[in-house]
Amino acid sequence: MKNYLLWPAVTVLLCVKVGAQQEQDSTKTVQLDEVVVSDSRFELKRENSGKTIITISQKELAQNQGRSVAEIINTKSGIEINGTRSYAGQNLSTFVRGGNNRQVLVIIDGIQVSDPSGTSAEYDLRLLNAAQIESIEILKGAASTLYGNSAATAVINITTKKAKKEGLALDIISSFGTNQTEDDQNYNISDISNTVNLTAKHGKLSVLASGGHQFTDGLSAAIGTESDEVSRIDGNLKVGYEFSEHFELNASAFYNKLNSDFDNGFPIEDADFYFTSEQSRFGLSSKYGYENGSINVNTAFNQITRSFESSFPATYDSQSYVLDVFNKYTFSDNIHTIVGVNYIDNQTLFSEEYNSNTVDPYLNAVYVGEQGINVNAGVRLNNHSDYGSNFIYNINPSYRISINDGYLKFMGSYATSYIAPNLSQLYGPFGANPDLDPEEDTTLEGGFEFKISDAFTINAVYFNRTEEERINYVTIDFTTFESQYRNAAETAHFDGVEVGLNSELAKGLTFDANYTYTNSKEELALRVPKSKINATIGYAIKEKTFVGLSYQYVSDRTDTDFATFSNVTLDSFSLANLQLRHQFCSNLTAFLAIDNLLNEEYTELVSYTTKGRNVRLGFKLSL
């Protein structure tokens, strides 16, 4: 531990030495129009998009240094990631518009990522290292026409870092902090994280090598006295080469490993159980540009192994291959089109090997009218190896009125999506049902976005979702606790409102807030809040120091108490977090974060531990 305490002193000396050799960049900052990509896969000005895209920039990621990717995403409108407030190894459930993990698609550097052996086939957000990410875009609503199966409630589009500056560059990001409950404020150093990013660029060649490690201890998974350790290691290598002004090729390799202790779920009690997840991904992408267009090929191979040492030991070995070939063409400044074919092959070893694949041709077009009328529309033919062909589509018109330095935009959309049962639901060891039917979703939404200037934007969206053949995990015999995946007989209905506000109250003083209301005629699923509020006020002092205070309110929810097998109501709660960040010189930045500032007592999952007040210190050194 003494070595970690020496880091700040060492880095200050490095700051003085390196900073003396560098001059402050006096280039004036130019405010550029915000560009969004996820809703069309073209770079469009935000005012011409028919969606309220959530953008998490590199600046925001830096201001939240020390927090996980899931924790940062959990502050955005329309999203509740259950498990982020518990011990580090807790399973995460991503609730968006009444849906769950199986309806949220994660994309990393243009490739769909998932785990075919998982109960919801979702990508595990716990594997991500925020220090290796450049930006995140979140597209809410059905987006299956562009992104395929599972993109029913949201797409989380992640772009990882790459070499940008000529020459060599090295970033060292390190932090250490506490990991304690509300009633055990011991302030021991129990959470340590380190990441090294090395980039090199010379002419047409660019290289990035990154490695990270995080170790967390101090909390028990279930409420108890025995702490459960969690560790994560990750690394990636990216190499890119521009053969000419028309053709470029990029290769990447990612490795992630998560080790976690966990406790017994029934009965809920301390136990010496252990979980390991290991993932390797190799990707290749190319782009050939020609007049008014480009031909793009993205492909990746993903290998995942998971093992559980518990009362019910299990081992899973799965792999997936993804190929996305598409042509982007701009007919004029007004019409952008994309035509492509997306192939995905999933394979998992349970008691025996199972696989499925999809071959999806798709077409999407965007019209940007000079008079303010914009239309984004697309179609996709999902061809599943087990379920045949299914046609899905979307239509997303919007109308923009220019107002001085801003605009008023009205938006509407209607989209369908299609979710085939995954391999675990069909053939896995728990509750498998090979007779499941696919789930079909439709989403209707409408709203507006009003931007007065770069200093004030407000938006509001009403959504209405229906789910046909909703796949549920149903207990069919309470005496033996036998359960099975089954299609619901009735259509599920969800509706709600999402409101977002971004403003600059004065120079350097910002205020961001959002509110989400989610409702269902059939009652919301377990742990889904009906109302949620996030608010952050931040102040940048002479562009060197940032102070941020955030607030989060989560309304009461329903959960199951497995001690009595009855549903209980969890009380609402409010959390406040403080973030301080200071740039000592051009190459050294340090931060202090205090989460759950008021040491609030609350319950996230029945009988499981939640975090109390915790403190984290860290720095970023750039050489």
C-alpha cells in the first residue's frame, strides 16, 4: 500500500519536470456543432436527427474518472442499471423503457457484442474499463432495422480510444479508494485501479496498446460479514494503416477477465462461491472511400468462457462471429443511404453444442430537407436459422424550425423489432424451453427538442411500447421450485416520458438534469422504478478545476424476498455524489470523488449489500 501513497509525490515531480519543457497551448477553443451517429450511422448535426441521442463525451468521462461505465450510463434519462450500487461483482440488469438486458444491444467499435451463453445473451458491462473509452452514444427506442436482433429498447454505442497525435504518447490513470457499507465506515483502501494507454502514430500508421487492472474488496455480496473480492484485468491492441486516401484498414484485439466471489442465493447467506468470465475478441475493419460514398467491412470473432464454483457448478464456452458489410452513399447534401448485409453466428457448449445464425439484408435512408423536414426510414429482413424470415422497419420523421442560434425540433417515430430466443433460453441448464416463440416489439414515440443556444437545450419524449410473446422466467412448481422460460399469453404494454435539460447558467457553471417516468398496464417488472431523477451541477474554475455535485432519486420498486417467496416494496431513496478534478499542469490531473455523500441507507436488492459513503482519489499522467 505504501507504493500507492508515493504515487502523488512522484507524479508532481514529473509534472514539474515535463511541464517545464512544455508551453501551454494558447489555441482558442472553437465551439463546433454537435454531431450524432447512432440513429443513422451517418455523421449528422444533432438538429437534423429525429432522436434525442445521449452523448457521453471524453470530457464527461474524464470528469467521472474512477466510476465504472455502468455507473456513468446509469445517470442518463430513461435508463436504470440495477446492481451498480451493490458490491462490484453484482450482476447488472439494464432496464430501459420497461425492458431488460435482452432488449439492449451493446456495440463496440461498430461490432455487435453479446454472450450467447448468457440467460439474456447480453454483453457484460462489468468487463468495460472507462479509461479505455473515447465516447459513448445511447440511442433509445427500437433500432433493429440498423442493428438487428436485441436492439428493442436501446443501443449503447461505444467507441474505444485510438492513436490521434503524431509521435508517442503515454497515459497513466490510477486511483485508490474505499469500498464500505453505510454502517461500517472504516475507510480502508479496498478499491485500486490502474490503466496504461500507450499510443504511437507515424504518418499513415497508428498503434494503441492498453492494459488495465482493478481489484475490489471490503463488501459482502449478501448482507453478511465475509467480504467478496472482485478483480478485473483487461487489455487491447489496435493497429491502423491508411494505404491511400481512399483505403484504410484497422485490426484490433481485446482481452477481458473478471473474477468474482459471490454468495449463496437460496438461502441467501455468506458462501465461498466463485465466478470467472474470460473474453477474447479479434476484429478487422476496412473502409474504401469513393466519390460520394464508401464500402465498409466490419468483422469480429468473440470467444467467451464462464465458470461457476457453487452448489450448482457450471461451465460455459461460447463463441460468436459477426460480419457487417455495407455501402454508404450520399446522393446529395439532402439524401444519405446505407445498404448492407449483417451476418451473425452464435455457438455455445452446454451439455452438447448448439448454434444459431442470422443473415440480415438491410436498407436505411435519411432525407435532410432545407425547409426543416427530415425523414429517417429503414427496413430489414431478419433471416434466422431456426425461426425463418421476419420483416422489421422504422419510420422517423422530424421537423426543425431555426430560431436565432438554436432550433425547435419536433420528432416522431414508429419502429418494430424482433428478438429471437437465445441459446440459453432454448437449450441451457436452467429452465430451457426449445418451443419458445420469438418476441416482437413495437415502439411509438413523439416529442420535441428546444435549443436556444449552446447554453440551453431541453427535450421531452413520450414513448409507448408493446411486447408480443414476451419471454418470462416462470415458476411452474412452487414445491420443487421448478422454473421454465415461457412466452406470455398476453401483450405487455409500457409507456412513459423522458425529459432532459442541459444548460450553462453562467461561464463555467453548468446544470444538467433528467426525469424518467415508466408505467405498465401489467405492472412493471421487478426492480424497475416508476420514476427516476438525475441532476448534476458543475463549475469549472479557470478551466483548471472542476467541481461537480450530482443527485439521484429512485422511486419505490417491487422485488422478491426469497426468504418468504413474496413480493415486497423497496423504499425510494436519494443519493448525492461529489466530484473534484484539478489540472496541476498540462500533463497531470488529479481527482477526488465522494459517492453517497450523506451516507444514505437504502436497499437495491433484497438481502444484498449496498454501498455507503465511499471516497476515491486518483490521477491521470500524460507523457
